[in-house]
Amino acid sequence: MIEERLHGRRLWLFAAALMIGGLGIVTGCGSPSVTAVSTHPSSQGAKGYLTYQPDKYAGAPSLTEKWLKPDAATRSVAVSLILPTSGLSLNGYYNGFAEIDVPVGWKVSLSFRNENPDISGKLAVVRPENVTQGIVVPAITGAVGSSANSTTKPTTLTFTPDKTGTYVVESVPTALSGSWLWFVVTPSSTTPQVKLRK
């Protein structure tokens, strides 16, 4: 009975935290700490998402090696993203402070592991204006996963972008709290990589 009350309280606290615009640190009754990024770029879109500025990002070779497994021979890349046990980042980054670049025409296998016991959600690649909308409309065919929680195996989205463009990969429903990154489909002459905001 006490455990059920605590679980219900945790869910209530999490829902309340999502409604607070400037989500800071939320604690109480054993709920995990949730921290928003403290440094934000000055350019904000009209709907609260960040405006993409390619010149503000630089290659991060060590993260590229950890997050991506490219295969030039098959023109494919495996990408791994994790929602951690506590917090709402994707691989440790929030609010578009990291960027995943993949060449157009490459097959993408995007693996998502949700380790947060208080969240059940899914991963999707959407247009920037659709971040945090609740209704998930994938920007690329196949770029939305099934729901996952901390007790399920990782889910994998498999898709092949057929045109260049700037998108967002978001964890739903936690993107409102910052769990989204840029997903950029680049010209076919480039190589898959991860970039970080300078």
C-alpha cells in the first residue's frame, strides 16, 4: 500500500514538473532529480524549440566513436541513445546541445534504451516545429519507435532518409524537459558524426 502511494506520488510529481516551464530540480518522496540545462543559446524559436545554427557546432570524435557505428560499404549507421536512470537527457545531452549527422541515403538503425524507471516513452525523429507537441508525426518514414520502459529491451527505429534536412530526435513525452537532440541529414559525400555545441 505504501509502495503504491509512493509510486503514485512520483508520477504526480513528474507530471507537475513537466508543466513547469523552466523545469529545474524536482525532488520528493524518492523521485529522481531532474535537471534542465543551465546554459541556453540565445536564439529561441517562437514555439520554444532552439533555432538550429550549424556554425555553432563542432565535431566530437570521441562521441562519434561511442554513439555511432558506421559501415561505409553498406552505407549504413547504427546509432545508440540512452535515457538514463535519473534525469531526462539523451546520452547526457539536453535541448539540442548535441547533433547527430547522417548522410542522405544511408540506412539508419537508431537504438533507444530507456533506463529511467519512472518514464515510459518512445523515440521519434520529427520536424523542429513539432518538438514537444505530444502527437508524434515522424519526419522520415519509419522514424518512430515503440514505447519502452526500464524493464524492456532497447527498441530500434530503422529508416533511410531520402533527402537532406534538419530534424530533431526526441524522447516522447519527455522532450518538453529537454530530452531532444538535433538530427541532421547531410549530403551523401559526408560521413556520420556527432557534433557538440561550441
